[in-house]
Amino acid sequence: MCKNMPPLELAIQFHGHVCPGLLFGVRVAEFAQQKLGVDADNDEELLAIVENDSCAVDAIQAILGCTFGKGNLIFRDYGKQVYTIASRESGRAIRIAQIFGSMDSTESKRFRQLKSLTCLSPQEENELEELLSVLFEQIMSKPVNELFKWKEIEMPGVEKAVILPSIECQICGEGVMQSRASTTNRGLVCPTCRLEGGVNYNV
């Protein structure tokens, strides 16, 4: 993926298609870059804490370069359209939250209704495409203060990712990061075996 692409194109290529959630994430990512004066992350200079697993998070990954693999994308399963973006270089952080109802236009509601259907008629497919075009214009042209609110906050206390050794789980035999293993009467075991009874490869 070419980082010289416009942010919107980066997000679409990463996500695979255009949708309202992705577009909202594009606006969040671009706004964070502007307010913090940062470019895309290379080696954990940026940190993103996301409070949902919606399409918008793909835009955060594609545009800001914060990913699970680098350890600078933190997922908190709160079900909230809230994003904290921080720059470790400047020590600044911004919390961005969607304004409740800001994406609930008539077109948005109809779009979600059609997307929930398992089978669309040709007319409904055409309507869906037309609605997407309308929503694209709405979301990408709307002033940011009508989409979300924001404030600068203290730098989150999240350290850079650390590579730790793995040990062998004494039940399933799979490797597990040492910091995630638990001590039991059978020795060190992985979370899967501790919580779910593990996996038996001999069955």
C-alpha cells in the first residue's frame, strides 16, 4: 500500500470498500493529524486507543499507521465511537468522540435498513448505491464540529510494545507469551487452557 496515496484512498484500499463508518474514521484520522501536527506512524511514534471495532478503525490503521502488529493500536471493547490519538514525540494526546446522532440522517437510517437485508431487489441495490453517494458527500463535507467533539488530554500511560519470550503451555503444548501464562497445579498454562479447557490435538 503506497503511503503517498491520499488518506481516503489509503483507507478504501485497506478496508476493501467505501462505507459510512470508514468515512467517519477518515475524518477522525485526518483531524487528529491536523490537531497534533503528525504524519503516519513508522515505529510507534503514534498511539491510537479505539473504543469500538467498527469500520472506522480500519481508517485509523490505514491513515495513521497504528496497528495491532506494532502494538500501538489499543482496542477497548466499550462500544463507543471514541478515539484517543497520541503523539509520543510531542507528548500530546487528543480524545475524539462522535456527537450522538450526528450520523443519523434520513439517508443514513435508510442505508442501514437496506444493509440489514439479506437479499436486495435490483431497485434496492440502485437505491443503496445512490444513498452511499449522498452519505459520502454528507460525511466528507460536514464541518468537524458537527461530526464529533474533541479535547486534549494527558498522555495515556501506554508503553511501547515489548517482545517477551514464549513458554510452552503444560496442557496443550502451544507456545504462549510468558506474561500471559498462569501458574496452576499443572504448571504454567495458557489463557485458552485456563479459561476454556484447552485444545487436544490427539483427538
